[in-house]
Amino acid sequence: MVGHRFHALMAAVVRRLPFGLSRVVAPSMLGFAVINGFTFSVDLGLLTLAHRLLHWPYPAAVTVSYLTAFALSFVLNRGFNFQSHGALGQQTARYVVAVGVNYLVFVLGVGTGLTAVGVGYALARVLSGLLEGVYMYCVMRWVVFQDTAAAPAGAATPEPTAARAAAAARDSSGARATAAADHHSTTSADS
């Protein structure tokens, strides 16, 4: 129920976007940005606590903050944003692989590389976070929660709520067409 309200709110906001952005930005993309903006602040807060206040080495601090934020992101995106009802075990396995790749490439690779060349740890995390955001949205929408993005190859992928509405419309129009055909055949038989 809350997931549907969240998605409806994101869809309403997207409809009001200026400059034709409503044709480009999917409600799930905005929802991902909202949820992951929150979880990224959790990530950065934990990183600051562990690295600056507790004096943990950057790789250890970023690992703890990263894993905490991504666990929270999975739960919130699954329930609120993508409203997925797929097999939790399979989704979790795909997510763990995606997070592992993300961690090695963006968090440790880009983040540690930037800190090595003198960029402050917080700015390094923000910059690597921007890159990982694009990667993770794509992976979550089309790989992890693929049950909500199923569409024929080459077709535009509908949003979960829109897909359900389209299916319901097809079902009801099919039922009306069948009823009309039945009525027509009954009327013809009576003549």
C-alpha cells in the first residue's frame, strides 16, 4: 500500500517536470534518486563517523558505510520504488553481485584513486557515488527487479504500475470484445 502511494507520488512529480523531462524521466528513476539520496546520506554519515571520528582506515570505513547503505537501499527500492514481488533469494543474489562489482569499480577503484591523488575523502565519495548511482539504477531496474520491467525486446519498458494498468485495460477490453462477439452471435442465432 505504501509502495503504491510512493510510486503514485513519484509519477505525479514526474508529470510536472519542466522542459519535456516528463517524457524522459521515469517515476522509478525519480524514486531511485529520492531513496538513494537518503541512503547515500546514511553512507556518508557513517563514513564520516568511522573515518574522521573513529580514525578507521578509508577502505574499512567506506566498506562498513557502503554495506549498510546498500542493504537499506535494496529494502526500500524493492518495497517502495520497484514494488517487486519476484523471488527474494534470486533478487538478493543478483543484487549482491551488482553491489560487488559496484564496490570494486566505483567505491574502491574510483574513490580510493581520487583520495590517492589528493581529493578529500568526502568529495571522492560524492564523485564515485554519482557514477555508481547511474550504474545501480540500471542494474536494479533491468536486472535485479526484472519482474517489474518485463517487456518484449526492443519495446519501451513500462513502469510497474503502468504495466499493471495496461494489462488490466487489455483484459477488460478483451472481455468487452468477447461479450460483444457473444452477444452478436446470440442475436444472429436468434434471427
